[in-house]
Amino acid sequence: MMILKYNIQKVLLAIVLILFLSGCTTQKLRSTFKKSDRTESYFKGFVLYDPSVDKTLVNHHGAKYFTPASNTKLFTFYSTYRSFQDSVKSLAYYQAQDSLIIRGTADPSFWYGFETEKTKNFLENSTDTIYLLDAQIDDPIYGPGWSWEDFETDFMPERSLFPVHSNLLTITSHSGSIETEPRYFLDFITVVDSLKFARDFYSNTFFIEPSVNSVIKVPFRTSNLLVAELLRERIGKEVVLIPDKKYPFSFFYGMSYEELLKQMMVVSDNFIAEQLMLQVGEETTGMYSVKKGIEFALANYLTDIPHPPRWVDGSGLSRYNLFTPEDMVYVLKKMYREIPLDKLFGYFPVGGQSGTLKNWYTIDGEPFVYAKSGTLSNNYNLSGYVRTQSGKVLIFSYMNNHYATKTSAIKKEIEAILKKIYYDF
């Protein structure tokens, strides 16, 4: 009996000690962030939340609005996860006598490096003449607030109803030899002595330098006429473009949303994010519109968000987006409560192991951070989960805007804070 009483006392003492140390850490963190307000010229917000006791441990400017960059994808992820529980609608089709009439569904996966070839095989196996409807999305090809000068960068391809090869051209130049994927664009390449742009702004005219060995990816201007040509090249049969018209469509289902969501989150794929929000818009409102998808998500999935955000795109490319750290923790809490933990962590970049966190946030080679980063020039944010040394899972959002220093310095500061949380909670 005395031994049992002694052991209980030891356990209680250990609990008190842990609470005391974590309390000290909380106070130190608060002091650190308060000090930064006096010594640093940029904007910083941090919220740390313990879901096991439903308590916010640290809140520094958590109610202030920040430019979230790719932290926006957390809301795209949640909206997609809530809207779909099945495979992707890869194609709308209607069989009419000797004709197969098809329409795009904004599926980003076709000819994009995923293992599935289901859509390609479906079209190849058809013995009928294939007709593609000349249909469009209900939004502009670029999101609000996107930078026009990024038109030639691989992180800003056009949004479209029937994307092919992620609406990107891959140009490989080696020892004077040029290859393109898709091959269709080979005759669209112009060799120039000096390179100002990789593509003409208005057309599919691409430029490379003759002596440079390189592999570059450049967005192409897409259209349904071009899609018909690219499909012909891909499946080896004629595809005829016809005017858009309503038909009693069936749907062909391709890959799972799980694969697309992982790709979007781990490598921060802007193209997938935009196309998924187009699909959310269609599924919930009948319109292939990112704007409509966002409006539905805010009105139905995110009704109690702490601070109404300004949310304008799926990827976070726009500087018009505004979210607070409390908003980020809010959506992370919803994900934590609704998705099994092992599955949830599998969607995120892992510190020291994968995606945008591959070179950061490890302790002795072991991961402890599962989080989504968000980067624009002079802005770096990180929001996600910390698994502490004691096994506790904490939710955090650390947002930094308008700094003039190197982003690596900001990452080092975040890493130091997260390591302290790992050891002391």
C-alpha cells in the first residue's frame, strides 16, 4: 500500500513538473514575440493551440490579417475533402450512335505524371468518332491579383476546363538538340541569341538559347482547339471540336482525390489547387468557378471561422488573399477532428523528409513537424502540427509578412521556436 501511494505521488509530481515547465515555456514564448514587436520591422503572427485540452497556449497577433501565400491551400484542401469522397470526375461523355461526345470536367490529372492512364485508355478504346465540346470554365484563366509577369513561370499555368499535361510545355535542350513534351509544340520553338522571355505573352511562341543545356517548363496558351490537337497526338485518333451543347452526360471516373490532395499539399502544386476549386464550384453550385466554390465553402463548411477572410483563389498566388493565424489554426483543428491522425499527416509535407519541408524542421534526422508552408517574395508562413517529445500533438500557425531579410533567416527562427516547443511541451 505504501509503495502504491509512493508511485502515485511520483506520477503527480511528474505531472506538476511538466505543467510547470510548459507554463514557463509558454511565458517565454510570449515574451519572445512581444520583444520582436519592438526590435523587428516586419509583421509576425503566431498561435499555438493544444487540442487535447481545447486551449490556446500562445496567441501573438493571432487576429491580425496576413498574406497567406500557399497556406491558402489548407482551405482548398478542406473544401475539396468535404466536397468529394470518391474518385475524380475525369470526363463527361455521351454515347450517340457512332459518336462519343466528350466535355472537360477541370480534372488536373490527365497526362500529368500520375500512374493512372484510365482516361487515355477510355478514349483509345472507343471505336466511335470523338467530338470535343467547345466549353469553358466560368472564371478567367488567371486568378484575381496574380502577377502578370509570372505568365511564363511553371507555377502559374492557365486554369481550364480540359487541362492537358497540366497546361505546361516541357522543353529539353541538350547539345543543340531540342525535344518538347507534348511533341506537338516542337515547331513552336524559336532559337534566340539572348533570352528575355521563354514565351510570347499572347501566343504559343517559345524561345530558348542555342548553347544552353536545360530542361524548362513553360505554360502554354490553351484552347479547346489546341486540346483537340493534343488529344489526337496523345491517343492517336481524330478529335473533332464542336459547339457546346447540353447532353445527358455520364461521367468517367479516374484517380482518387487522395492522390491529388497529397500532390497539392506536399509539393504545393498551384495548378492542382486551382483545378480542384473549379471542381468544388461545379459540384456545389453547378458552375466551374473558383469564386463560387469559395463562396459555398465559406457559407457551408467554414461558418464559424474566427475572422472572415478575403479568399480569392485556390492556390494562394494572389496577394489579395487575407487570413489570420487564428483562421489557420481553426481549419487545422477541423481537419484534426475529422480525419484520422495518421491519414492526416500523410497529406502534409514532413520536416526533413518531403516536399517543401525536406531540408528543414528535423531533430537528429527524425521528423516532428507536419505543416504547409506558404511563400511569396517577402512573405513566409508555416501552419500545421508539431508532435512533441512527450508525444503531444499541438497545432500552430506562424505567419511572417513584409520582411526585407532572407527567407532562410525566417525559417531558422521558426525552426528554433518549433524545436523549443518539441522539447518543452
